[in-house]
Amino acid sequence: MDFIGSLTSLRYLNLSYNFFTVTIPYQLGNLSRLQSLDLSYSFDGSVENLDWLSHLSSLERLYLSGSNLSKVNDWLQVITNLPHLKELRLNQCSLPDIIPSPPFVNSSKFLAVLHLSNNNLSSAIYPWLYNFNKSLVDLDLSGNQLKGSIPDAFRNMSALTKLVLSSNQLEGGIPRSLGEMCSLHVLDLCHNHISEDLSDLVQNLYGRTESSLEILRLCQNQLNGPLPDIARFSSLRELDISYNRLNGCIPESIGFLSKLEHFDVSFNSFQGVVSGEHFSNLSKLQNLDLSYNSLVLRFKSEWDPTFQLNTIRLSSCNLGPFFPQWLQTQRNVHLLDISSANISDKIPNWFWNLLPTLAFLNLSHNLMSGTLPDLLSVDVVDGTFPGFDLSFNQFEGLLPAFPSTTSSLILSNNLFSGPISYICNIAGEVLSFLDLSNNLLSGQLPNCFMDWKGLVVLNLANNNLSGKIPSSVGSLFLLQTLSLHNNKLYGELPVSLKNCSMLKFLDLGENRLSGEIPAWIGESLSSLMFLSLQSNEFIGSIPPHICQLRNIRILDLSLNNITGAIPECLNNLTAMVLRGEAETVIDNLYLTKRRGAVFSGGYYINKAWVGWKGRDYEFERNLGLLRVIDFSGNNLSGEIPEEITGLLELVALNLSGNNLTGVIPQKIDHLKLLESLDLSRNHFYGAIPLTMAALNFLSCLNVSCNNLSGKIPSSTQLQSFDASAFTGNPALCGLPVTQKCLGDVDVPQSPAMNDVIQDNQKTVHEFSMWFYIGMENGFFVFFIGFSGALLLKHSWRHGYFQFLDESLEFLCLILRAHRAKQKRLHPNSCS
């Protein structure tokens, strides 16, 4: 790009968003007449210096956002010496926080727009800013490291219309001085630590600011108290107080903000009733978010709102039990979320008229019922790729056809039945999320996967699907989640599945899949974090290639017919050896688009059943925190490889129900985070290692039904377990089992104590002797009388022996029922 320096007459140069692989060319310094230069997000590599800028004395607009200026320690001095500079945008430049001490000598007296967001700058930047008190109009310092309270000195920026201080670490409240800024239109303080009472904060903005302020953003702070009367802010177009600690009712005076376009109070603790009076004069309202509060929305059936909303978010508000009729007045809705709204009604026919403009529809977690119409013929607005979440309802019948441009479809936890082939009409490169789990769907998997090349999540778990997994599933190159758990699928895994190299979550458990576990799982699916093949019919040995799953967190091969030894290379499972980033969830991002732009999105969180401490639990939010190996219920043989003790992050290990032998590894104490250990129903022998006493987090232990011997190590942890954790090992002794170890002696008593014990024994002996003499005499008298009655009275004799027969038969029935119950509760007992 050397030629660019020869364009000496150039005044305007825009090279933004080109992603050149070179650094910014210094030849730009030859363009002495340049007035506007935009290099935003264009050049790779670190910039060594900005000395070439000193030759651009006519420069008025400079945009270098996205450039790496971490090595330019004198960036501030260079910028200060540009005499005609009006606009400066240095967002995401990794600017060094090196601010020279005042006084400053500023050549530029015209700087009006200054954007320095996402640079980790400290509060030391403030004094330099005060040099532009009369010229600065637009100031953005978001995403930095500003701490402490908001300075009073901002009041001196008399021309300032926009102040953005979001995503910092500001504390306290808003200074009273901000209320005197007569030109302030935008105040953005979101994502800070402001903890003032909202009433006090609003009161500090009373004054000149109340008539000029148009946008007030206070989201994600620690504001408390009720929402005060804010009708005095007559120019307000946007109010965002979401994600705070606000409570009380929403005042009806909100309806006097006639210019309000965006109202967001989500994720607070508001309560009470919201009615039509709250929206009486809000004819310009476009975006409404009342979600995740305890609000009750009660509108008259004939209510006809004056607004036309683009986005409606009312999740977790009480709208039910009937479907809200006022929605049919809204003709331009792009996003509608009325999930968890206590609606237990059928969807009216008029509702589907809203679909042409919808980019995202969320009706999940209600009690809606009925069947869904065929939606394939809906004329969706060009450029819209809608997403649907109708999960956790009671919809039934066949799956309807959805618009061909559908981007995400979540219909889980309903009562849909029949085949799933109807969804094959959806365009493949558009559909990214498909979740039909927990329904009553049947039939074979459709062979249209080759058309869904954009699919990221495919969840068909907990249905009645049968047949083989089609080879076309290997066409899903972008697939990250595949769950076919708990169906009736059979046959071997298709080799084409190895093409899904981006898979992070693979759950094929509880089917009838067979064959050997393929080596390509470890070779080609190295991104896997979760792998479950449990409760199938797999045979053969565990391939050593499984050790190449360096990201695996949960590995479940239980309840199959796997033979051979446990691979010795398990210490190559890096995520179980080294502590990495704490990912609580295993999720996938999904987006819905409208006319080329991302309109809405969210995270699809994977969930799965995991054997944990002797029971099965469904994990979702904390699934990513687990480190689990479960090889139980197979026919594995050989010894536990010592390498398994190198899995330092392991929290649960289950090797029960195999044919393993040998001793428990001495280095078991290296698994310091282990909470659950099950080695039961094997052939382990020898002593329980003393080192096991060091497992301080161990809360579930089962070593029953082995050939272990010797004394159970003494520790608070091991002695706290029930004796059943050690049963089936006849040679084990010591607490908590009842068998004492050889050499255990009772505690000796003192001579005085022995005298007391002998006296007590003598007294007990005398009492026992007279007691038994009395019992013998009483029994003799009773026996003579009872026997005589039976000999003399025939009917009594017959009734007595009939009673004995019935009692004996009843006792046998009780014993048989008890034995059957024990077999059901303990199918894998030692016997």
C-alpha cells in the first residue's frame, strides 16, 4: 500500500472494515490535506507509533477503532497536537493507561465527539477531558476501568448532549450537578455499581436536565426502592432500569410520558396490577419489556391500545388464564415473548395473522393446548428468518409444517405425535436449532439431514423414534449438539458421523445401538465435552483413541456389553486433569435475523441425565462443572490403571458391576476433588488403601461385593458411611462394619468400676432367677388348662389348628412379597 502516500490531494479516505493483514502504513503521513480518515477495524498487527499523524494538520475526523495501539504510549500527546480535530473514535484500541500530569497544552479547541470505549482506561483520564469543557458534545467512556463516584466536574461541559459511562465500576449515586446540565439528552450509566435509591437518583436529575433528557439508561446496577413519579421528564423517549433491585408498583403516571418509545423494567421485583391506564398516552411506544417481575396484567376485553409495538416482552408476568385479546391490535410485532405467563387457553385463529412480521415467538412454559395449524403458507416478510419456542405446553396432534425460512424451532415437552418428516420443508441453510425432545413422536428419522447444513443443535431425545441413524447425519458439519437419548434406535453408528467435527454434546444413551465403539469418536470428535453411550448394546473393548477427547467432561459408557481392560491413557483427558475455565453450562448461541441484521437471540443450554452419587439426576445449569467417568454395568476386566489417579479434576468415578480385579490404587488420594466413588460388584482384593482417608470431599462411597480385607482406614469421612457401603467383603473389619479386627481390645476398667459392675451383675442374677421360677410355674398352669380345654372341646380343637394353618400361610405370603421387593430395589445385589 505504499502508493497511497502519493495521493497528496486526498481529503477523505475511508478504508474501514477491510481487514488488511498489514499494519497501518506510515505513508499516510504524506496526505497533508486529509480532513477525514477512517481506518476502523481494518489493519492487523500492533501499531508501533502514531508520529505520522503529526503531518496531518488539517485532520478533522479520525477513526482508528479496532487498531492495536497498546505500544503507543504517547497517543494522547499526538492527538492533542491535532489543531482542527473535531471527532476522535478510538474504541477497542487497547490504549495504554498512561496519562501525563497537567497542565496540558491543547492545540485542538474544536473536539466535539470523543469515543474511547473498551480500552481499560482509569479515572486518570478525567483531567485531560476537562480541557474540552466548551466544545465536547458527545463523550463515550464505556467499557473502561473508571472507579469511584461520578465527578461533579461534568457540569462544566456546557455543550455536552451525550454522556456514556456504562460498563465501568462507578459507585454511589448521581451527583446533583448533573441536574444542571441543560443540554444533556443521553445519560447511560448501565453496568456499574450504583447503589442509590431510585427516588433520590431521580430527584438529583430534577432541574435543567428534566426538560432536556431523552434517554436514561440505568440498567444492571444495584438501584433499590420503588419507581417514583417521573412524569416531569417530559422529553423522555427511552427509560431502561432493568436488572436492578427495584420493587413496589409501577405508577400510572408513567402514562404521561407521551414521547416514550422504549420502556424496560425487566428483572426487578415489581408487583401489583398493570392496566390500560398505565399506557393511556403512550401512543409512540414501540418496545415494552416488563418481563421477570411479579406483575399482573389486567386489560379490559375491549381495550384498544393507541401504540403499535415492535417488541413485546412479558415473560413471567401473569397474563392468564385466557389468551390476551389486545395482541390482535398489534400489526407490526417483530418479537413476542409471553412465556411463563400462566396462560391455559387455546391459541385463537386470529393470532397467526401476526406471523408475517414476527422474527421470534416465545410461548413456552404455559399450559396452552390444542393443535397447531399448517404454517407453511404464511407469507413471511422478506429477509425475516423467524424462530419459534413453543416448548413446555400441552400442544398435541401431528407436527405442523413451519415457514421454510424458520431459523430455530423448539417444540420440546409437548404431546406431539406421529412422524417428524413434516419439518423437512424448512430450508437447510437457515435452520440452526431443532428441539423436538420429550414428545410422543414415532417412526424413523427423516433422511433430509443433508439439506440442513446450517444445523447447530438437533435434539430428538425422549420420543419413540425407531430404525437406524441415517448416514445423512454426517452432512451436519456445523452440528454442536446431537441428542437422540431414550428412543428405540438400533444398529451401528454411521461412519459419516465423524464428519461432525464441531460436536460438543453427544447423547445416544438408552437406545438399542450395537457394534463396537468406533475409534473415530476420539480421532474426529475432539471437541466433545459430553459423551453418553449408556444403556445400549455396544460390544468390544474401549478404544484407546477415546483418550484423544481432551475437552471431555462427562464420559458415560455404562450399561453395555463392553469387555477388555480400562485404557491406560485416560490421563490424556486434559479437561479432567487440568483446571480450566469454569464453564457452568454447555450451551450454544442462537440468533434470529430480520433483513440482514441480528434481531434477537439467546442461549440453548444442554441438559442431560448423569449418574451421581448412586442416583440419576438431570443437570442443566451446572452440567459444565462436572467431571465424571462412568463405566459401570459392563464386563470390563483387569486392574484399575494407575493413570486414572492423574485425573485431578474428577468428581465422580463409577466402575461398579464389572469383572475388575486387583487392588484399589494407592494413589487414590490424588483425586482430591472426588465426591462419588463406586467400585462395588467387582473382584477387588487386598486392603482399602490408607490414602483413601484423605478424600475430604467424598460424600458417596460404595465398595461392597468385592474381596477386600483388612481394617477399614480410620477417618471422619470413611466412618460416616453406612455399613452397607462395605458389605459383601467378609474379611473387612472395623467401623462402620460390625466385625472387629484381630487385636481390637475393650477399654480396661478401673478397680472401683469393676466392684460396681460385679454388684450390678449379682443383683441382676438374683432377679433373673426368681423371674424364671415364676415364668415356669405360670406356663405350667396355663399349659394344663389350655390342653385340657382342647381335649374336651372338639370345636375349639378344630378352630385352633385351622388358625395355625392360616397364620402360617399368611406368613409365607409376606416373606415372598418382601423377597420380591428386595430384588426390585437391589437388582445387582451380591447374591
